[in-house]
Amino acid sequence: MNEDKFDCADTDTELSLHQLKRRVEKLEKKSNKNQQTKPKLSTCLKLLLPEAKHWHNIGSLLEVSETTLEQIEADYPGDCQQCVREMIKSWLKQVDPPPSWRDLTEAVQIINPCLAKKILNCATVDTIMK
């Protein structure tokens, strides 16, 4: 399926958060028994730029520190696209907890369930390509 042509209307958008978690867990087990699949910056940006206006909420849900989020907002006032870029960069640098497709899916599920399904599809492709 072409990522750019993903159409939420053509799929079941009523996946519960529990169902999304289970799918991501299965993907992580397939990719490597001892290591979670870490999302790539370019993939995250491609997925999250359309939701840039929610960058601060997504960052909070991804456990990026409030201090970091406030600094990003101060550095790029009114530039949501740059803010989402910087927030994702900060999140991907985290060690505890390490970034994962599961965390990204769960965070986005709250804001945009359709996008959470798209992330899940990207996680599938990323896992298969490893």
C-alpha cells in the first residue's frame, strides 16, 4: 500500500488502543526478540507534519520534558512545522524510555486515530524491511 495514498475512510478506524498496542507488540517481536524497532526521523516527520499544530500535545504524550517543549516553542514561535521537527528529534534522542513505534502509535491514537493506523502500517513496513 502506498503510504501517500492511505485513506482512512477505506479502513476500519474503530481500532481500540488495546488492538493497536497488540499489533505493535507483534511487530516488535517479529523484528527482533530483544530489541524494539526504533522509528526513523524521516518517517516520523512525514507522518506528523500534517498534525504539526498538535506538536506540543504529542511531545507531552511521548514524554519529552516540558522544559524541552517550552524551549522549542520559544526558539520557533508560531512555526509548528519546525516545532514538530525539533520535538521528534528530542524524542528520538531519549534513552529512558527509548523511542518506539508503540509509544508513537499510542500518543497519536489520542489525537488522530486514523493517523495512528497509518503509523502502524509504517511500523509494519519498517519491520519487514529490516
